Amino acid sequence: MNEFRSSVTLEELSEDNLGLLLEAAVADADPLEVMAAVDGPPGWTSRRRWAFVEFHRGRALHPSAPTERTFVIKVDGLAVGATRLQPHGADVEAGIWIGRSYRHRGVGGIVAAQVRALAAGTGARRITAVTTSGNIAARRLIETGLMAPVHIEGDEVTGSSHLV
């Protein structure tokens, strides 16, 4: 279902919208769905919120050497998740997370197609994405949105596709 085709946009991450991305994550995602594990009790503790912000500041928002481009996924102007492109030579790795309220509603497929087009626009030769074998929705996005056949090894699922 593509309920949001005309209203799904990607906005490059900045200090101005980083707080909105954090709010979306806190409101609609488990920390383990959107960031690396942080010691402490479960949930969005102040330490996890700080780690989420600092992670993005150290990668996409690093002032002199960003390691990836991150985009806030917006539906009707509301931040609902994020996607990223991380260069690896002439290839890029893509990642997507979407808040629970917007999953299974067509947003992921639209975003995956937009990310594939963004990656091709950078001149990258190949796009790759990785997920776990149990993440059926992500596997479907890799195959249909990124147009990348998947390879399963243990619990890791990798999809890779030529862009040019």
C-alpha cells in the first residue's frame, strides 16, 4: 500500500532538525531499533537520548569529516524516521528506520526508491543494505525498493545492487 506517495520527503539532517528526529525516535521507536545499544535500564533514558544526538553529530553532522549523509524522513512535514547513505569507496551502504506508526503503510518503499535515486545521483556504482533474517519488512525493502537481491548468511541478510 502506498498511502503517502505524494507526501513522503527526505530532508538532509542538520542541527535544526536533529531534535525533531530525536523526538520521532523517542515517540515511535525502541532505542534498539534506531541506535547501538547503550548500557542502562531499557527505554529512552537521558543517556540514550544524548548518545543518539552525539552519534549523529559525530557522523552526518561532523563539521570537518562526515562519514555519511543522513536524511530525516518526513510524512506531511512530520519527522517519522531516518535514512542514510554511507560511502565505501565507489559504493554506498543504505540504512532506513521508520517509526512504528508509519510502518506497513508504504512509506518504506517510497523512501527506498528515493534513497536508491540519491545514491545513483552521487555517482556510486553499487548500493548495499544489511539487516537481520528476522526483519522481514527490511528484507522486502532491500529486494523491492533498493532492487537488491538478498544473500543470507546465518542471521545476516545482505542485499547489493548495481546503480550504473
